[in-house]
Amino acid sequence: MNSDSKDTTTGKIFSLLQRLIHDIWTSPINLILVLLIIFLLVKLFLLKRKPTNNSSTSKAPPQLPKMAKQDLTVEQLRTYNGPDSNGRILTAIYGDIFDVSRRSDLYGPGNRCLFLEDKYFKLN
């Protein structure tokens, strides 16, 4: 590759950049879009995120002892709804029981979803 081809390549790139800047500067829509992209990139990469102060995260529920593995009937499972069971909440999915006490905001009374298909469930 000789110096003439390098000069023409550099000249073409410079010409393309000039046309791009001219198109952005002369069109208000393009100028607004470029400014919006720059603003979003600065916000995404340079600004630090502030931690949110959720009342649910600051108010940690007490740690419950681990439950022993056991089989439960539907009636027994219904007693583990939070208030009636000292804060323990259990849910059953496809016959397996899961302790979801840590997320009482999602599974608490009025928010939980139980899949009760079988008569007996195993605690995982």
C-alpha cells in the first residue's frame, strides 16, 4: 500500500465524518437525538446509583429456624399462612413445598398463590 492510497482513504474517512457532522448539525431532529443519546450514556455509565430506602428492606423479618422435612396435608399446609404460624409461609408447587417466609411481601396473606393438586406434599 503506497502513500497515495493512504491519503485517499484518510481523505474519504475525513469527508464522511464532515458529512455526518453536517447532517447532524443542520437537522434539529438528529441534533436532539444525538444529545439524548449522550445524556443517556452519561447517566448510564458515569452517574452512581443511589440506594433506594425501601421500608421492606430496612425492616428485616426475624430469621425462622429451618423446618424439618415432612409430609403435609392440604389442611396442615393452609395453617402456614404467616399470621397463624408465627410468620412462616409455605407454598406448594407441583407437590413440593417451599418455605417463602423471607418474601412475605409477595406471599403474605392476600398475596400468596398455592397450587393444591395432591392430598399430600413433601417439604423440600
